[in-house]
Amino acid sequence: MPEEIVSLIEGAGIFLSVSSVVVIVGGLLLIFGSYLLQFRQLSTEENFRKFKPRLARVLMVALEILVVADVIETVALHITFESLATLGLLVIVRTWLSWTLESGSRRSLALAAGSGGVNYVFRTCPFT
């Protein structure tokens, strides 16, 4: 493969990896800022119920970006059986993390809405 294309693909992988960090930091700052702005307006329980699913969504987006970066770097640059096995394992772990975050945030919202109180969510949600 020509050197220009290899460096372009490496740059795209690095850009996507850095982008995932930017998504996490930027999302966390926005969510935390929103939490602080609404702190006096809403109850602590209501504020927390909104905080957790938003944070989970930010982490899911960042995980998806990291999976794309790994696929680009592995398939385009270092295609060996070992790198494909490593990529497969990374995709499985990151997909499981994404699914766990999504199902946990949905469960916490459903339990909080159905139980009438956030204390039930604190006892049952695996993320607290």
C-alpha cells in the first residue's frame, strides 16, 4: 500500500480515537453543567434521574467511535489473524459495555418512574 494512503488511514484512526475522548469530556462537561444549572430548580432525585441516562448516552457514542477507529486501523493497516482476533475481542467487549450502559439507563428510568422514588433505583441499578 502506498505510504500516503497508510498515513491517511493512520491519521483517520488517531482522529477518531481523539474524537471519542473529546466526546466523553465535552459531553461530561455539558451534562454536569446542566446538572448544576438545574440543581436548585429540581429535586436531587429528579436531577440524578436525568443525569445518569445522559451520561450513558455520551459513553455509548464514544464507544461506537472507538469501535470504528479500531476497525479502520486493524482492517486497513495490520490485517493478520492475531489483529483480527484482537479486534473481534475489542468489538465484543465494547458492544457488551454499550448494551449494559443502555439497558441499565433504561432500567433506572423505568424503575424510577414506576416506583415513585429514586431509592428503589439506587438499590437495583448496577451503575450506582
